[in-house]
Amino acid sequence: MPAEVLRNPGAFQPVIQFSIHADNKVGRLNEIIRLLAVHEVHVVALSILDTTDSSIVRIIVDYPEEAQKLLIEHQFSYVQSELIAVELSSEADIKKITGALVQAEINIHYIYPFLIRPNGRYAMAISLEDNELAADTLTRSQLNVIGQGDIAR
């Protein structure tokens, strides 16, 4: 049976995050953003965690396969991970998200907002213990979980 037949079209589809290790120096973030932009890879969500000497630049892009090639080619040290993304109708949905996840006893590692509005709505990227359980929980709570395909331009 072809692989396409076995796929569940309603199954959870994560968004791909790159956590890029960068020296904490002037212009380093610009290098990363410029490299991606020159190759028409758009940053759709961004978060930065910094220390005195280095930073972790967390990004979600519209075309992760192309971003991965560029990061490898330009020798950036990175870790790739899967996150869940959830659309928000309003600020009140944040309470719905956190409430549903705590009820299901799913720990949130971190959250950050999207810079673009997938489907014309606000969205948040969430790092969790169990993405599939979280996607199911949030969907049952009337929240729209979006995947990588929803953010491609």
C-alpha cells in the first residue's frame, strides 16, 4: 500500500523549530535573518534566549527543509525540534490553552508568539512534553492546532 494511503489527514502535524547557537555579538542575529531572507525563507516566529557569551535563537520558518540546508552549508550549530502551534481568536484563548493543558497534566516548556498571522489569526508556538496528546487535548477544547503546511507562503 502506498504511504499516502496510510496517512491520517487529520493527524497532528508539528511546526519545525530551529534552535541556533549564536555568539552574543553585534550583528549575529542579522546574519542569520539575512541568510534566510536572501534565499526567500521567511521567519514566522522568533524567540531569543541570551547569556553573557552566547544566545539561542529559536526560529520557525515557512520552509524548514531549505533553512536546514542553509544552516548546514553556513556551519551554524543548531538543534531541530517539533513544536505545536495554536491559533488564537483573542487573548482569552491563552487561558483556554493553559487550562486545557494543565487539566491533561501536560507540562509547557516555553511559549512564544508568531510574527505573522497564519490564516489571518494570531498564533503561538508551544514546546511541550507530549505534542500529540496536547494537539488532541486542544482540539477537543475547540482550539485550532495548525501545522507546518499552514504557515508556508
